[in-house]
Amino acid sequence: MLSERATAILEFERSWWNNDEPRDQVIRARFQCSPDEYQAELTKVLDDPTAMDCDPLVVRRLKRLRLRARKARLDGVASSGTAEGVRG
């Protein structure tokens, strides 16, 4: 079973774009932490197998986004490394 805070994080991720205030500001007010600390907590929540029981659609969506971001970072590193190899 997820903690109350972990459940609140998933609920926030389900609908944060409905807020009129900037996301970082809402995170600071609602969770009393910095956006970086929030992101670290979110990562832990997504890696918790019980999160799928709480909100499978949100968890799958966020894991997909996380995977795309990782691939984009890796592709950026790979392409910049290739470009340097051509110059050298």
C-alpha cells in the first residue's frame, strides 16, 4: 500500500495542469519541498510496484515520459559524440 504522500503525488500528477499557478509553485506549497526533491520522490513512487494498484494510467504515462527523456538524453550524447569524432 502506498503512503498518503505517495498517493497525493500521483493525484497531483494526474491533474497538475488544471492549476492556474506555475507547477513549481504548487509543488512548493502543497508538498513543502523543492521541485528537485519532488522529482526524486516521484521517481521512487513510480518505481514502487504498488503504485500501479493506485493509479495505473498515471504510472504508465509517467514511466513512458521518463523513458523518452532518457532516450533523448542518450541520443543527444551519442550524436554530439559522433559529431566530435568527425571533426577530430
